[in-house]
Amino acid sequence: MNPWGEMTNPHSTWPVILSIYNIPSWLCHKRKYLLLTTLISGPKQPGIDIDVFLEPLMEDLKKLWEEGVNVYDAYRQQSFTLYATLYRQ
């Protein structure tokens, strides 16, 4: 991605996008179901150092998967625990 449209500019921006796969396949890559989680900005691509940028995201996803996160539903005006799995026992 080149935000200024100059091919000689040494700047580089890499988006990290998550896709929701527990919806029908024709929907999972539609714009409204893609989640922009991180923008990696710098003078060049991250290369093998990408794990430094992805580690906080992986920690958040692990917390969401294991213990869930307390969130507020403004429409229903109540709190609930959000989990990363669709079916939770």
C-alpha cells in the first residue's frame, strides 16, 4: 500500500486483516466482515520481524478464546461476555 502514490518513496504500510470464517463463504471476504486489526508502518516491509507486530494481536485473541471479554451491547443496554468461539459450553 502506497499512501502518497509515489513509487520512489521509501515508506511502507502493511495492513493486517482478519476474516470471519464462520459465516457463508460468499460473505466472509465482503468489506463489512473484514476486521482491520493492525497497520504496520515503516520504511520497509516487516519481513521476518512481523512476529513483533503480531504478538499483541495473538495475546488478545488468546484471551478472547480462553476467558472471553466483557463487552456492552448498546442496543440491549446490557453487558455480556464475548468469546471467540461461536458455540461455547
